Amino acid sequence: MRFVAAAAVLLCHFSLYIRGNPDFWRNLGQVGVSFFFVLSGFVLTWSARPGTGARAVWRARAAKIFPNHLLVAAAHAGLMLLTGKAIVAAQILPTATLTQSWIPGFDLTTAISPVSWTLSCEVFFYLAFPLLLTQIRRIPPRYLWWAAAVLVAVIFTLPVIAEHFVPNGKPMSPLLPYLDNDAWFVGFFPLARAFEFALGMVLARIVAADRWVQLGMAPAAVLFVLAYWLSMGSGLYSFSAATVIPIGMLICAGAVADVQGRPSPLRHPYFVRLGEISFALYLVHKPVIDYGTKLLGIPHFSGMALVDQVAVLTPLFGVALLLAWLLYVGVERPMMRHWGRRRPRRGASHRAACRECPARTCPGQPSGPDHLDGEDLTGSPSTR
């Protein structure tokens, strides 16, 4: 699922070179981002273990995000300089620290590493996660659906707040034909997007408490396609509100299918591997598209025919996949293994007990490369 969402964002950014600029392509990116936010809250809540401290959560998330982000941002800055694009000094620190989404203004939010604004939101989600998890775990099971309904209602209210209470600004871009302050509040402001993350957390509790409505993958997918079609042309609602309910349904249906062991093509080893590199693919695809098309001499809004679109997109997609795999293998996975795991202190008595213990999965005994001391915060299918 993560790979499909990343591919949707890639197609959205490639739409700059497709004939016209319909809502269909633009909404692919917005739905892909919303899917990531809901899924992130779901997965972290599902994999959280009692007794895990906030620092362990933050360390694991920082080890996954910042090395990849800083390397790709530096590479993107280098490409900008090589091609004569100016880098404004005021853009560097917010981008490096992933705080750019807190500052209104499309030019700053998408500067240097254009897609990293979503990481700015995710960093806020991760910082708030321990506190949110404590509060959401206190919700009695019979009230979980009510909590989900309240969060959805808030998400639908955000465009109304933006239209009536956020000061107007200038149009953002041909790709996002909204007023920049309105779009920033609904689409980029971390506090506003946090409701999708919280919704994913509540949905994880609903599934874990066996209170899901047993809607299968096929019906959930049909509802998602229908909602996506209806969301085209829905303005600020297309950022998340128009599709957040079917996104939640699709994630829950997929989780239930996994738990019950139902056959699914998404569980094929190839899809699992693609899911593993999806974060890296999300980071590298934009510079590959921007500078690959520049190298080929293809301008924005060139209106390529379908055959030309396929001829250009296919090799660019292959290059993006290769770079994503290299980033995952060379940076992300080593960083997660080295920095993303809790290393408890062990006294002499504990080490002696571990030497005598026949259990190879004894908590506190690092018996192998997948040992996580009872905690999985990586989201990796190999340790699920």
C-alpha cells in the first residue's frame, strides 16, 4: 500500500508534462499524502508496545527520517546550483530542520527538497505520538467509533475555517490553483494534518478491539475509487476531507486481511520490497522527474502525447526505483539498525541469566539482527 501511495504522488508530479492539468492527476498526490498520514498513525499505534518510552519512539523515527532527508536535500541543492537555480539562505535552516511547514508561503514550504514538507508534518506527529497514544488508549472501546467520527468532522471543518477565517493570499501555482494561505492551512499546516494521523491511531484501536465492521478489501477499494472520482473539483476538500473516510476503510480492511491471513497480491514478496523502499522513492522521485525532463529538454506543460508520456515516464520511474533502493540499502536500513533500536542497560546478573536461558527471544538478549527488545518501531515487514 505504501508503494502504491508513493507511485500516486510520482504520477501527480509527472502530470506537469502531460497534456493539460486535470484534477485527476493533482488529486493523486493529495490523496497519496493523506493516505501516508492516516497509515502512519495506524502503524505506529498497532506496533507500539506497553512500556516503550517517548525517547525510544523519537530515536527510531529520527533515524528513519533525517539521514534520508538530509542526503536527498543536499543532492537536490547541488542540482539546483549546477543548473543555475538560486538558493535563498532563509530556506536552508527550515528545510534542514523540517520546520518549513509551520511557515506560510508556498515558496518556502517546497524549497530545496519540495516533497519534504510532508516530513515536517510527520516530525510533529511523531513528537506528539507518545502523548496522543496515552490519551487514545484511555478511550473505552464502545466510544472508539465516536472518537473517529469527531476526528472526521474536524477534518471536514478545516476547509470552512480556511475559507472564512484565514487571510487571503495569492494563487499558489498552476498545479495547485488555490489561494496560498488557504491551501497552506488545510494542506500543509502540521497541526491541521495531525487530525488524519490521530484518525489512523483511533482506527488501529478499532481493529485491535475487534470492532471493525468487517468491510472487505474489494468493497473498500470500490468506495475509495468512487470517493476519489467525486473529490475532483472539490477545492480545499480534496486535500483530505473528501477521501479520508475511504482511505481509513481501505487501511483497516487491509489490516484485517493481514491478521486473518487472507490471500492478497499486496502481500507478495515483490510488493513487500517495494513497500520497504517507498519512503526513499517518495524522496528521490521529484528531482529525478525535474532534472530528468530538463536533461531531455522537455518543458513544463508540454502536452506530450500518450506514447511519449510512457516513453519518458518509464525510464525515469526506473531511475527513481534504482536510486530509492540504493538509498534504502545504503542509508535508511543501516541507520535504522544502528540508531533506531532500544539498547537497554544490562548488569552482570542479567548477562549471566541470559547465558543460561535457552530462549533465543529473551527480552534484553540481542540474539540476531532482527532483535528489537520486544519493540518494533521500524514499520519493517520483516519484523512485523
